[in-house]
Amino acid sequence: MARKFISGNDAVAEGVRLARPHVISAYPITPQTIVVERLSDFCEDGSLKAIYMHVESEHSALAAAMGVSSVGARAFTATSSQGLLYMAENLPYASGARMPIVMMNANRALATPWNIYGDQMDSMFLLNAGWIQVYVEDAQEALDMMIQSYKIAEDPRVMTPFMVNLDGFVLTHTYEVVDVPEQELVDAYLPPLKLAENMMSLEAPKSLCITAGNNFNMEFKIKQNEEMNASTAIIAEVDASFAEVFGRKYHGLLEAIACDDAEVILITTGSVAGTSRMIIEEYRNKGHKVGLIKLRYLRPFPTEALAKVLKDAKAVGVVDKNISFGYEGTIFTNVNSAILQSGLTPKVHNFICGLGGRDVTKENIREMFDALLSSAAGDSCEKIHYMNVRCAL
């Protein structure tokens, strides 16, 4: 195993190289560009034997990946922000046809105002597209999830496209030391793709992306939903087997940190989890019973796992780097639904921050925990908090 000092984007490219896709359909967009540039380098130097397609748009990038997947080949593409929205038409085509495409998305703000920096507005727009969505904390997790994502997506029990989300610039362009596994080890763990039921075949012709009217359409969608929910077990299996082979475990759908006796729990996704870990230790040393949940998967959503961790919490905070305009943060809505379904009654607060790439600082995390501790003690507190606002609204 080699240790390299690389960016989050480079880590994604290394993970993709190790996963040996047959075709890469590439259209660069900031802050994802480095990923497809590195993959181009790998194809050129021979360390990745793949066809590299430099297409004319993000829409074409996913359309090409769908064509690749439909004939039983392993496909990869990457995008960000407006590029992801340009792909939007194709996302439900890919998921409805059960194509195990893997795509990296560099989370970035949406226009208008135009902004190239990171928040999670782009992927939140497409939670309903039928793709598995995972959010990673650091470059090591980014690399490892490129390998795990193919293992999960291509499982015959899943057969669902997979989106790996990295916080734009905060993670995509930050450098850290990453362990890069040996190719032979990955080859043994991730065998070549074998599709049977939904690939094009001259021996067994079939239709893909078919029409289904009101007599069958609902059944197709229910099956898709039930099998997305059932993928939670496969996600746990793959994470456990990955730990056995590579020595790193990510705790499946979510990671609970210091939550066993926690009365106050903060829920984060992506790179904010890393900042929050330091503040947890600080508050614990002061005697505060605080905990942290790193919510890794938003689809499938871990309702049962979340309820198990939150069962004794008095106050829960949800960090959202997005807004569903006219309501609240999207993750907050999902968490509230899970809490209600589980019959729990903590006080729940939404912390909206980091929009357009604004820093989410240690002081911001302290403010969140202070508000939650105050709420748990019975003090009145706003439901929605806008963090680190610099001017009057």
C-alpha cells in the first residue's frame, strides 16, 4: 500500500483507477475538473486501460455512461453544480433502468448569484432521482468509496446508480496523506462486472428504458423503492468486508461519535464532520454530554439507525449546507420525518450554514452546541438558525 499526499479530487481519481472502469465519459467543471484530468493522465500512461470519452456536455456525459452500462461495462463520470442539473433529465432514466453507474459530484453552489464554491444545494435537488447518495468526510473516504460504490451498485440485489459527493474546494482541493491500496488487492475485492438481467444481448434481446403505463408503472416504482431500502443491508455488508480487506471501516449508513450517553447530538454530513469531531472532545472534557452523528447516506435514508442513536437525546441539531426555499434545510426535513416515525420527542433545531462556500468554523460549531445545550435545559430557542451571517437580512 502506497501513501500519497494528494487532494480529494486526486483521491477520487486514484480510487476510480483502482476500480478499473471500462469507459470514462468526461466533461470538466469546477471544482471537479482535476478528477477527469487525472483519469486522462492514467489512460495516457497506461495505468488505467479504459476508453476516455471527452464529450460535449454534462448531459452527454451521463448519456454516454448509460450506453456503456447498458452493454454490461463499468462506467464512470463526474460533475458538479449546474452540470449535475444539466444531467438531471438522465438521472431517473439511469436509475429506472437499474444501471450501476458510479458518478462523483463535487458539491457546489447553484446560480443565481453565480458562485463556484461549495455547498450542497446541487445534490439535494436530486435526492428523488433514484440514485444512492453518500457524502464523504475526507480524501481517504473519497478514495475508498469509489471502490465500495461499485461493489454496492453492481450487487445483483441493488443494481442502482451511485453518487459520491465531496464538498467543493474544502475537500476536492485540500491535500492530505492518503493510503492507496495495491491494484491486486482491489482486483480480488472488486471482481469484473457481470450483468445478466438488464444488459443488451443478441442472444437474449430485451428492451431498456421501456414505456410502462398506469397498469404497471406504479409497480416498477415500488420495486425500485423497496430495493433501494433493502440496499442498506448490502451497504453494511460491503463496509464490513472492506474493513476486513483494507483495514478501514466507515460504519455503514452513519457513524455515531460519543452518543452512548449524549443528551445533545449534532448531525452533520461531509467535511463538517471533521471540524465537529474536535469540538466534541472539547465539550466532553468540560463535562457536557454531547454527541455527533456523521450522516453518510441520504439515500437510502437510515431512519432506523438514526432513531436508535437519538432515542435518549433531549436536543438534536441538524447542519444543512442547503435551503429548500420557503421551508427549511433538506436534511432537517428528512431527519424530522425519521424522528416522528420513530415516536421520539427531542427538540430539533436546524443550523443553515456554509452557503456559497462560506466557512463553517469551530466557533460556529460551538455556537450550535451552546444553542442545543440551552434548548435541552428548557430555554426557548429558534427552530432555524442562520450561522455566520455577515449583514442584515
